[in-house]
Amino acid sequence: MNLRTQSSHASGPGQRCSDERREWGVTGLFFGALTVLCGLTFAPALRTPFFIDDFGYLNVTLADEWWTSGLLRDLSAQVLRPVTVIAIGLQQELFGFDPLPFHVLALGLLAAAGVLLYLVARRLGVGVFGSRTAGAVLMLHTTNGWTLAWTASTSSLYAVVFGLGAVLVTSGSSISRRQMTGAVALLVLGLLSREISIVVPLLVVCVRFALADGEWRARTRRSLREARPLLVLLCLFIAARALASVLAQSRPQDDRLIPILNLASFTDTLPMVPDHVRAILMLATSPFRSTIGDTGFTFPISVVVVGVVVWALIIALVVHETRRDRTIPLLGLAWFVIAVLPPIFLQPEIIYGNYADMAIPGLALAIGAGIGTMVSSWSAPARGVLAAAGIALLSFVAHHGGNALFSPPPPPVARAMELEAWARQHYPSPLPRSTIVVDIAIPEDQLWTSNGDMFRVMYQDPTLKVVFGSARGDTAG
């Protein structure tokens, strides 16, 4: 799988500098306009109030000197995401509890991911048109509706941005010590943002393999050797988490071993793997419509048919390019497969929209690289027409599919709004350390309010006790 790069036309240094400045200027305008289009496309998602896990993050930031909380450094916790918590805490300090600034920052992170993917594609030898196509596919993908609407899932965006950064600095012809130090730092930030970053060292190995020459065994050894600092860091991280989790088993708490280290998670997930694979594959091909319930995503038969057709076209494109020794689409497809393995096999629960976030850049890279080479001989006007039509189609699909889960508001969002109105009527100003009784509670309310954190955030009182059910109820959050 030898990487082929496009040869540049012969020109003087001055002409090359001028061309590069022009490319950067046009690319900057392109991604600026694309960011605005994303905001318009996902406007309903950007107007979504906080829900479910958002309240858990926000509640942590209510305490005095919350940044010193042990929750930010507890290696035994099922969720260790101090980067995400600190980012949300800083936003809360700056903007209060208005969800719009949180969504706008998420949009900025998505734009950063698009630009980073463009830069990765260019480093790998993909042309300008193909690299911009990859960035557009990533930024206008349907699953972004879920990620932009759910503040808690910005953890995925941080992981993607740091992961793409690590891939970018290690995608040159060689890796200097400074570049590897940067990649290690970015991997640390990614691992402390969301657990899906465990796949980043493997993605770097794949990129180094694609960049290497020679027989495949030698290329494999070389790529593993070049990525060794990242692989060692990953092993140390997993070992530290595993040891801390095992030592924590003696505490009077629930099972704390995180899913990526828990054998029970793997065995519990096995029966769900077919459903997980179906959900991931359908989410990846930008469905027009989908709904989510207790058993996961449900797709209309028409969406399933479209998804199958799109996947057939993507695989045909990858095969076509690989046979011509243009292997970046194959690299992108391998990226996608590697990045979806953790949620498919290690999440004993339903698949959510943001579970595919680390995989979508690989799919976008495959599509962009393949289309880029196919239209390389077209005239500039023809490529412009194709770009406009493609972006319009992506925006249309993303608007109707990406906002389907939030317009109208789904039960968790609508129920949270209903409970807030009820609480403000019955408990206008509860005293600190008091108890409120949600006597209209339904079984889902404890989950949908993040164990009562919604009310603590409402009243900005982390000491508030919440009882779900009648005044006699024992279910407290």
C-alpha cells in the first residue's frame, strides 16, 4: 500500500509562494463559509437546551473551587474526562447556564476538525479539491446534529480535534523528536477528553504504514517502531486505569471499571454487536431520518436502502482507487473500521450519534481522496459546479437527518423542560441543602435529569437533594 503523491508543476520559488498564498486564502474563505453553512444547517440542534448528561457536567462546576475536585483526577472512575469538564466549567464561568454559547463553541470545534482533516489530507498527497471535499463531508455529516446539540458530547469533538492533530504532526516523511513530543501531548489531551482516543495510536500506525516503502512486513515493523511512543503511552494509560479500577473495587460503590477495560462489558455487548454494526453503518451514510428509543436507533426501510447503496458506492470507489495504486481511500476506510471497533464491541448499551465521531474523518478522507482523483482532469468550472451541488446535497441531508432527533424535541428534552416548569412553580426558591420531591416523576426521570443534577443546576445548589416519586418515595438523586 504505497502512497503516491501528486507531482507539482515546475515553477520558480516566487510563483510557488504566490500559489500557496492563494490556496490558503481560498481555503480560509471556503472553511469560513462552510462554518456559517453548518450553523444554518444545524440551527435546530444549536437551539437545543441542556439535557441528560449535560447536567452532570454542569453540576460538577457548581462547587467552590470545582477545578480542584477529585473527580478530575480519579483514575478509577468509569468516566475520566477532565479536559471536557474543565472546558465546560470555564464556559459556565464565562457564560452562565445559557446553552447557546456551548453550542457555538462546539461548532468552532467542528470547524477546527474540518480544517485539520484538510491539512492531514494535503500532507498525505491528496489534491486541494479532494482535501476540501473531505473537510466538507466531515463538517456537514448528519451525526453532527447530535454532537452539536448535546453539550456532553463535545468530549467527542475534543477527542477528534486532538486525534487529528496527533495524526497531522506524524504524517510527514519522517517524525522529529519535537513532532513526536507534540503528538504525545495531543494524545494525552485526547485520552483525558474521551476514551475513544485509544484508537489514535493505531491510526498513526496506519498512516505511517501508508507513507512507507518496501515489503509489507518491513513497513509494518517500521510503522510500529515510529509510533512506539504513542503505543507505550496508551499501554501505560490503560494499565494505570486498570490498576486504579481494581483497587477501587473494595470501596462501597458501583462497579467502577471503565468499559474499555471491563471484560463484562465485552461479554455483555456481544449479543448487541449486530445492532451496533447496523446503527454505525447507517449513521455513517447520513440517513435522512431516524428515531432513537430504548433499543437504539430505528431507521425507515427507505433510509436503510439508501445507506446500503451509499456504502456500495464507497466500497466501489475504494476498490477502484486501490487497483490504480492510489491507496488513501483504503487508508480512510481502515481508519473508519478501527475507530468504530470500541463502540461496537465495548459499549453494553445502545449506540448514540456521537459514537461515530472519531470514525467519520476516516470515511470523509476516503470519499474526498477518491472524488479528488476522479475529477482531477476536469475543468475548474466543472469542479466548481460539482462542489456547489455536492455541498448543497450534504447540507440538505444533514439538515433533515441531523436535526430529526431534536425537532420536535425528543422525550428527554421535552420532559426536562416540563420538569423545570413544574419545579419552578412548586419550589420557587428552595433553601440550600433542602429536599425537593418530584411527585410527578416517571421511571425515566432519574436518568433524564442525570440523577437530579438538572434541579441542582437550575437552582445552582450542588447540595440539593432530589426525591423522585411520592413524598414517601425512597428513590433519591
